[in-house]
Amino acid sequence: MNLGDFLNRFFGRENGNSKNVAKERLRLVLVHDRANVSPQIVEALKEELITVINKYLEIDQTALEVSLNAADDSVALVANIPILGIRRQMS
């Protein structure tokens, strides 16, 4: 890591990452408004999905993404769940 990378990390500027995060948050807020679903409900849904899926699979909870996508007159639940492994015994 060079000095520029260190300063960018220190001041919270990592390769435009915050711009992408802000754009994604805005997109999610707009979709939630159109779908008439609060962000709290989506977060609760995400937590419950983690609990259930974690019984059967080892997943990367930090990279898990759950969103609602609105298209025309319908709304789709989209989940991107990175799987690390399969549990041999249920917990």
C-alpha cells in the first residue's frame, strides 16, 4: 500500500466506492417506495433468510445482498447469497 492509498483509506475515499454505495442505496429506496415495502421489512426478511439458510449452508453473510426490484406491475425479491460450503449436519 502506498501513501496515496493509505490517505484515501484514512479519509474514506476508496476508488469511488462510496459513490457506488450511495447510488445503490438510492436505488433501493426508490424500489422500496414503488413496492410499498419499508426498509425495515426488507432488513427483517434478510435476517430471517440468513437464519434459515444458515441451517443448511455455510454462507458469506457479509456479502449477502437482498433487494426488491420493481418492473412494470410486479416486484421481484432478488437474493445474492454466496455459498461457502454445505453443512453435513444440521444445526
